Amino acid sequence: MPTNFYINNIENSSEQNLIHDLLIESIKFYGIDMYWLPRTTSLFVDQVLGEDTLSSYTQAYSIEMYIKNVEGFEGEGEFLSKFGLDIRDQATFTMATRRFDQLEAEEAIPGGGTAPFVRPREGDLVYLPLSKDLFQIQFVEHESMFYAVGTLPIYDLRCELFVYNNEIVATGIADIDDRIAAYKHTSTMPEGTTVDNKKIQDQANTILDHSDPSPFGSF
């Protein structure tokens, strides 16, 4: 027997719009303005490690999000590893799906390499101004509110503190770019460790004789 036609809210667009509007309003009330940095990938993929060697973050889009961690960051926190102090904070941020669709339409966000953006992706970054930290999205849960009146109104972004690995970050926003610049490796040596290689090769070229095509002579 089919569901009642008169009270079926699963396909009621008015009820769905109400849910979207209420959630957007709640996030605007209790959330915080953050930045979403989409990752731009390339075709240069490491076939051994299976990772993109030339990832970059060159755009940052402001959007409101709600911090679900009311008692502080989650994860393993701060601890001493064999490499020194290690910080593995985790956080979950809630974003309205309709606000993301509006942002994509307003900003005309280009695709991240292979396809256009239809949602935040794993590997993207979010910047939290409160702690001035960058978090990397590990998983996007789109069914956190499981089909409320037949719609999916929010994304839950499960994030972990970003570990810089020589990615290109140039968004034009000073707070973000300066934060990454502090992690970049800058050599203070006047010359690199391989500077003597050219001198040795030049000296070797004056000694070696390549006039004979065969080192064993002609027999």
C-alpha cells in the first residue's frame, strides 16, 4: 500500500526548503566565518605512493560553519613522539549544503583538476580564525542528518590538523599565507651540499680521454 498522498513530507519541497532555511539561519547565528581552500591537483601522480606531488591551494572562499566540538578539539592531542612534539587535533565542522551550492554559483569555482566541485572534497583545507590553524578534510559526511523530510541539508567535515608537506599555498590572504610561510624550509647555507659536484666533474673532463670509442682498443 503506498504512503498517504496528503501527509507525505518526503517529497514536499516547501518542508525541505524550511529545513534548509532554518539550518542556514542557525549556522549564521552560532557559527563562525571560516575559509574553505579547495585543493587543485595535477596529472603528476606518484605511482609508488599514489599521491599527487604538485598539490596546490590558490583560492580561499569565506563561508560560515558551525563547530561541533563544544568541549575542545578531539583526536590524540599533543604528545611526544620520536620526532619531538606532535599535535594531532581533530575537529568536525558543519556546513549547509545549500550555502555551498550558492557559494559555488556565486564564485564560479573551477574544478580541482579532473571534475567540477559538487561538494567539499577530502584533501581540501579549512582555516579556523579562532586558533589560526589549517585543518585538512579527511572525510565528508553528507548523511549526518539522515534524509530529514527527504533531503540532505548539511555536510559534516571531519578534519585533522594540516601537516605541511611542501604544498603550494598562495591564496592572497595574509593570515593564511603567512601561517604556511612559517613552515617552509629555507636553507641558510651559502652553497648547497652538491655545489662541489660541478667542480669535480669539470676536473674529470680534463683527465678523461674519449677519443677512442672503445676502452679496450681496436682488435
